Amino acid sequence: MEDILIVDDDPSVRKRLERVAVQAAPQARCAMAGSLAEAREQLAQGGFDLALLDIGLPDGSGLDLLPWMQAHAPKVDAVVVSSLGDDATVLQAIRGGAVGYLLKNGSDVELELSLGSMQRGGAPIDPVIARRILQLMAAPQPGPTPLANMHAAPATSAPAELSAREMEVLQLVAQGHSNREIARSLSLSINTVECHAKNIYRKLAVRSRAGAVYSARAHGLLP
């Protein structure tokens, strides 16, 4: 997490997120974008590791940038940082490929700890949202709930079978290891691990590490 693009139309929020990001990763270098158009322009130039995305932007929703990033900047992690935290919005962000979701009303310390967890392979999720996810997954619900099923494929469709190596990679992903750590652990190249990860995402019909873990657990592939 060295080069970060902060996408928000509020200068004070951009300044706050830059301060928090540098606290979480002192080596971080931050660039700013105040609209979807500016964000696309900067991301197209390459070089970023992480994008912090607001939802309400002057020329559209930050969520609209997620599928564009999947196609044009797939190696850039996206974390939504928003004042909105309803189930439908969180669901759309995670399905769109976001690796994390933080709320602006969280303290600077909470945001710093969440972003810092990414350096250990973690997924930065606001504690309030994480608590709802855990509660929904722990207790059977009378009907379908968006967050409970945000990562799982439909119950009627089983995922394509994962190879033995893909299962090894998936298990290490579930333990919070980064791709680089997985490559060292399995004596593979980083490119090979990324290839396995893409195959896992495709077979489980997800777009993120967190989605892969939740989907695998929902289908009984992981405990």
C-alpha cells in the first residue's frame, strides 16, 4: 500500500484520508481526484496500489467506478469510504469488487487500523458493518438478507470444482495471507498465485478475496 488514489469531492475529507493513510502506512504517497472522470484519468496512467472511493461524486456514484477498475485497473484494490452503510449499498460495493468498506463517521484511529490491516492481507471493514455481517451469518433468518448472501452464489448452483492447488491458495487467503506471502509459502511465483486467485474468483463467481472466502464457506469448501 504505497501509492493511493483518494477519490472524494470534499477537500477536507481528502485531507483527512491522506493523513490517516500516511499514519497507517508512512511510506504511502497519495494523489487526489474529485470526480469519476478525474479518477479514471489517473487510474488509467497506472502506478496505484489502492483507491479510496467515495460514493456521492459530482458526476456519478463511486460504485460505478468499480466495474471499470475490474476491467482497466484490476491490480488496484478498492476500498469504499462513505457515509452510507445500508445493506444494499454495501452489497453492491462488495459484489462490484471492493475489498473493503469503511464509514466516514468512524474515528481516525479506526480508519487507520482498518487500512493498516491491508498490509497483513486483511480486508478493511468498518466494525459496525462487520458486526452486522457476523450476526446475519451466525443466525438463521426467516427470509433472504442481502448481507448474509452478499458473497455466496445462489444456493441452487454449486461452484465449479477447485483444484488441489487452488484449495491450498484459498485456505491461505482465508487465513489472511497476502499473495506475496502465499507465493513464498507454496514456493510459487507471485504471477502463478495471482493466476490461481483469478481462477478461484471465476469458479466461485466473486470479485474479491473476501467474496471468495465467504462464498467458499457458504458452499462448505472452508470451515
